[in-house]
Amino acid sequence: MTNVSQWNVLDASNNGAPPGGAPEGQAPSTINDNLRAMMGALARFYSDTDGTLTTAGTSTAYTLTTNNVHLSLADQSVLVFRIHVANGTNPTLNVDSLGARSLVVSNGFVCPVGTLLINSLVCVAWHNAQNRYHLIGGYIPATTHGGTGATTTAAARTNLGLELGVDAQAWDADLDAIAALAKTNNNLIVANGTIWVAQAGDEFVEDIVGAMTTGNTETGIVVTYQDGDGTIDFVIDISGLTGMTVAPIGTDGFLIDDGGIMKRMSYNQFRIPSVDDANAHSFATADVGILRAYTGAGGHNWTMNSGIAHDEAPILVINRGTGNMTLVSGTATLETAGLGLVMPPKSMAMLIRESSTLWQVGGTGLIA
């Protein structure tokens, strides 16, 4: 049996043996076989495209038997058939037992559920390069999703390339209220507990700063916020200071209280001692109140132990080396509160004692 798909588009190439071909010098007695073969091939092609075929199988795995009874997937052309059951998720089509292949809509998207209605006529074409069947026409995307070929609102936005808050903004009553506010220069938008209002920016900032400063005063300091002109008055009461002795030094510095006597210290005199270490290390009381710097090439552990006297001072750790070092628990536990114990180069951490067997790791992060 010969089929149209087996003929050649070049007339001269259809010269095989009868009835599938017409060679030169063909015996007259075989010409009638050629004609009957061509008539049968055309009739089978017609019957496979006139809508008389009907699918079988399930809503997600259709089967179809043609009049051509194709020998390979590549032999197929256009098929027209009637759907026996509406399609489910990701339907496939198996023609002439050649194997199930995906059935997609004409734009290449997966066929949405309910696209192929029961008793509807559909036309498909085999795409050999993509190894799947394409629905030709007859597909109307659901208008509830904007004709995007999607079955959900989220998928419709994805198909359109729109993301709420990035490419598009959904309607919101608050946005309408904000848009209606007067666009006065330097105004800020604030809520008053009920609605959104526009407030002068300078006044708003001044009120916040004034409230913060007034609420955080120290003994001997009186703060007055002048709301009228937006200024803050600081008054320092030194009536309790009985005397002050300042030791002169030749460089810039600052004042400290040394047992009730005020002394002046240079900046260089007030610093945290630093100890470099390129190897593994176990923390001890001697580390409290100093900056311990790791200077190694990485791969070392620094271990926390119990019994460290701390005098309410932390241990500062900095990685000045070229590789990662790790803070680990020993006889005392290190808790990180999610900050992590691995310290890369140029990172710094503060170890704070909660008890003899528990230390918190805080302030981890890279430094410039």
C-alpha cells in the first residue's frame, strides 16, 4: 500500500516499481495498478482530513487510528478528527500506535485544560523537528486570563511578562488617597491613624529629632526643644563638679575621669591592645578586653572554653589573614543568633559572655 507521504515532490523521482512508482518502460499491464494505488492514497488522505476520525483513550492520553496507517511519525501530515472527551492536563496524542507525543496549542504552549471540548473538530499537524503535534487554529485562550493562554492569574502575568509591583501596580484605595494629596514642595506623606495626609517635611523631621533627644537625656544635661523655630537647646549642669585637673600633653586628646580627677589623654594613649595569631587558638581570660587578630592562611579553629573571667568586657576578634577561620564551641558554647561562625578575611566579631559556659557572637561582618 502506498501513501501520499511516500511520494516524491520531484516528478522524475517517482520512478520506483509499480504500484508505488512509475518507471520508464513500464509494462502496460501495471498501469492500472498505479492508478488504483494513487486513487487509494488520495482517498485515504481525504478520509484522514474530512473529520470522520474520532479519538479514543483518555482525556490526557488520546489515541487515533488513521486510514493511512502511517509507518513512521515523519509520514504524517495534517489530521482532522473529533474529540471524544475534553482534554485534561498536558494531553498527548498517539497516532497509529507510533507513540504518545505532546499536543500543544499553535503558539507552542501546553494545551490548557478544557481547550479541546467534547465532540469538537480539531486539526493538528505533526512537527517532526519538535517531536510533537501542534493544534492548528480553533484555540481561543480563556478571556478570564486576558487571552494569554494561561489557566491561572499568576500564569497569565508570567505569559505577559508582567510582575505586580515591578512592571504593573494593582489598584489600591490607599494609592488613590495618596495621589489626591497636594504636591507641595518638601512635603512628606504620613498617616494620622485614620487617613494619609501631607505634612511639611522640615516640621516632621524637627518633631522627630526633638522627641528623640528629649527622651534620651543624661543626668546633668537639660534638653529643650524649641518647636517654634525648630531648634534644640542643650544646657549642661556642672554644679556637681568639685574640681578638674588636666594633665597637659603636646597632642590632641580627650578628658577621662581617673578616680574623680579629670585627666587629659592623647588619642594614641587610648586604644585596645591587639595580639596577632596565625594558628589555632583556645580563648582564655587573657583574651578579655583585647583585640585578637587572626593572621593565618585559613583552616584554623578558635575555641571558646569555660571558666574565663570577663569583668563585663567582651573579646574582639578580627580576621586579618588570607583565608577563613572558624569560631567553635569548646567547654563553653558559642551562640550566633544566625550570624554564622565562619569568619572570612576582613571580618570582625564581638564575643560577649552570658555565663561561664555560654558566650554570644555578635557584630559579625566585613570591615573596609
